[in-house]
Amino acid sequence: MRKSRFTESQIVAVLKQGEAALPVAEILLEHGISNATYFQWRAKYAGATVDELKRLRSSKSRTPSSNGCTRSWRWRMRRSKTS
């Protein structure tokens, strides 16, 4: 997946400008983003603050992958049955 040119804090700042009743067309020209990008961001980050996004990102990184855990458990189960 392609990395965005904008950080999450920059995205939140752009969306706050939209909430402050600035015309969307001005915001798009100022930041060099498309209409579709703005509305995708608004759908994804609506009402979120920078602190909430950081907390969400850190909680995702602490969650272990279910695939690796399940695979190792299955491998151990097969080994114990054959022994």
C-alpha cells in the first residue's frame, strides 16, 4: 500500500478547517488534494483527534497476529499426535 504524503495529524488539521466553515474548494487548492481524497478522509477520520489516532495505532501494534499464533499451535498439535 502506498504511503500518504500527509501524516494523520495533518489530515486532522485539514478536516478541522472544513469543520470551521471554510469552503471545501479553498481547502483542496491550499493543500493540493482531490475532492475524493478529502471526502475519504472525512469518512475515515470524522471527529477523531490526533491523540485518539495515536492510541488506536499503538493498540493495533500490540495485538498479536492470529495467523502466526494459530499456525504454531496447529504445528505443535500435529507433532504431539505423531509422537
